[in-house]
Amino acid sequence: MDSETAWKADAAALADCISALLTVVRSAEAEIGSLLAEIESRGVMELFGYRSVARLFEHLADVPKSAAETVVKRARALTPGRNLGGTPIPAVAPATGLVALDGRLSNPMIDTIVGALIQVPPEHRDDAERDLLTFAEDAGYKQVAALGARIVAHLDPDGAEPDEAEPATPSRELSLRRKRTGIWELNGRFDDETGTRANALLDSLAQRRTTDEGPDLRSPQERYGDAFSDTIDLALNTPDLPMQAGERAHVMIAVSLADLKSGIGQATLGDTDTTPNAGIGRDTLGDFGSLPKASAGRATLGDLGTMSAAEARIHACDCKLIPAVLGTKSEPLDLGHQHRLISTPLRRALYLRDRGCAFPGCHRPPRHCQGHHIRHWADGGPTNLGNLVLMCAHHHRLLHRSGWQVRIAADGLPEFLPPAFLDRRRKPRRNNLHQPLPFAA
């Protein structure tokens, strides 16, 4: 409706026009939510290289973190999904999702219905949803909220039983168990002093990252999980670790050279060993065995599990290399000398040049970073300052998995090109958070 027509229209026509537009907007929002749920079920990491659908939508829609998380949470509640194993995940309010696609429900109304249904036992949820939707046709979301509260009170008049169990006496215990799926479970109990020190350490490493890829959308659990991984890296970097069999702690990975070059296949992970500065993609996590003849499409991480060849390629950027030739039964026929790809002097030069993770907006210091080969050494890329960039583990993986690219500019400093879906011009970006040395020219 143009401005002249709007001036001539009466009140009813104006209201009808707004109602029609709201129907279109609400239907489009519901369809976007359905698409986000589909992306999540297929795997946002595999499709776009992002660790969460909320982070992707935040960049695509240019909305705040909280708004993106709300949209994704609403989409999960309305749309059935699948977990990574393919098991169906039922929607909390599937009928509400169908009505939303017609543009007949506002977002506050949807959130009110979903909020009520979450509190309803699953066996009564369909009937409750039907009653709420019928009432929503003629009532506002505040009235629907009141009806939802009455339904919950009717189905569970006594509420949840109070937890009367006495808290267990804390003790210093820890168990680490590997499941057959390759996931490790960590459980422990600690005295107050140990827990306080651990909390202070993890808090300092679990701060939200703010970079040019957008705000940090990791949940608190994800941030503390990443912080725990960083803590292991830092501990393995210390020169004071006890020696075992004459070496420091490391993990061995074995992968065929063909799989390493293609990034297709599986790698196998191994038991904990010890070796100085052993690093699978990090300075102190393990040696890297490049095996021209090995089991097809697999790499070994010691004797415990497997990892993808693409992941092994990430770790192979910065590692100790042991070239080996195996026979048809995987027996070693020839074993070369291990050597560090990135030498100590070259690593120091990287620290001086990049001053930390070079990804735009990342504040991680050098001790949290690893060297990334711009052109992978398995593809013939040299290990020199002009082909290396310092990156934290998170952005190192993002670079390998998404459309981000890095190059060394004419002035000798690294710059990053965003993927086309973030910036069609792909204008180069740099990290300006790390201060150059005060005596630099």
C-alpha cells in the first residue's frame, strides 16, 4: 500500500492491511524456523562449518545472540528433528508448528503454548495442546498462559516432590571412561579447596570469545568443556610433567599419506604415551605417523579409537612426524626419524609476528595457539614463516571446515577472507587486538 492509498483508506482497511502483513511475516518466521531445524538435523558443522545453528542464524540475519538463540529454541520445540545418530526427536508442540506455518500465531503466543506444554506430562500433551490452540483462536497470549497454568495444576496438583536427600560428602575422586562411541565421560568429586582452584582456572579459560565471526554462542557447558581441553594443553606444555619410559606425555595418531592428503577417511587414536613437545595439532599432544601403506581410509589414535582423516589433517599442521612404511599386515617395514615440523626458532618468530591467534577479533595468547600451514605440508606447502599463521584450536578448526581462508599479505602479515555467505565481496579482515612489539619499526 503506497502512501497516497494509505491516506485515503479508512481505519478498517488500515487494520486489515496490517493483519495481512502480520500473517505473511509470521508464516515466513515459522518457515525460517523449520529450515533452521532441518539444518540442525543434517548437521550445521557439515553444511556450513559453524558449531551451532544459532551462530549461523545470527550472522545470516544480523541479529543479536539472544534473538538468534530464541528463534532456534522455538524452532526445536515446533519441529521434529533427528540427533546425530539418526534417532527421531519429537517436537514439544508439533500441532502448534503447523498452525504457525499458516501465520495465525504470534511468537509470544507460540512461546506461551510451548512453555505450558513443557510442564505437561507427555501422555497428556496432545490433549492439552489441542485445548490451548482452540482457546488461542479467540484469546490473547496472556489468557492462554492462564489456561496453561490451570491445565498444569489440574494434572499435577501437588507439584514436584522436594529433594530431601542429604548432599554427599565431597571427596577427591575422579574417573575417566571411554565409551564405545568414542565419547569420554568424566566424573569426579573434590574437596572445597580443589574445587575452588579448578573453578578459578576454568572460569579464566571459559570466557566468551568475541571475534569478527560474531558473538560467542557457546552454552556454559560448551565453554567449560573447551576450557577443560585448553587446560590439558597447557598442562602438557609444562616442562615439569613426570617422565614415562624416558618421554613426556603424548598421543600417537597414525594415518595413511593418501588419506592425509585427501582429508577423506578415518584416523585412529591411541593410548597416552610420553614425548617432548608431542602434538597432534597442538604443541604437546602427540606424535604424528604418516603411513604410506596402511589400512585403507583409516588412521589410528593409539589403540583406543578413530578420528576422521579431515580432523587428523588439522592436527598435522603442527606435530612431530614419524614417516613409516607398513607391510600388508601393518608390520613396520621402515621407520624414519621423528622430526618437529615447526622448529622452536620458527615458533618464536610466529609468536613475535602474530602475538596470538591471528583470526580477526580473537584475543587468545600465543600459549593457547598452534601453527597452521596455509598450504598444507602434505600438499607440498613449505614450513616457513610465509606459509604459517598462529591460530587457537577453535579458529584452526573453523578455518579447515568452513569457507574462511587465510593468506599472507604484501606487508608480511596474515589476513583472512570471510566466506561468501557472510560477505559477498570477501573483503580481507585482520586481527587488531594483539598489540605489536613496542620497539617494532
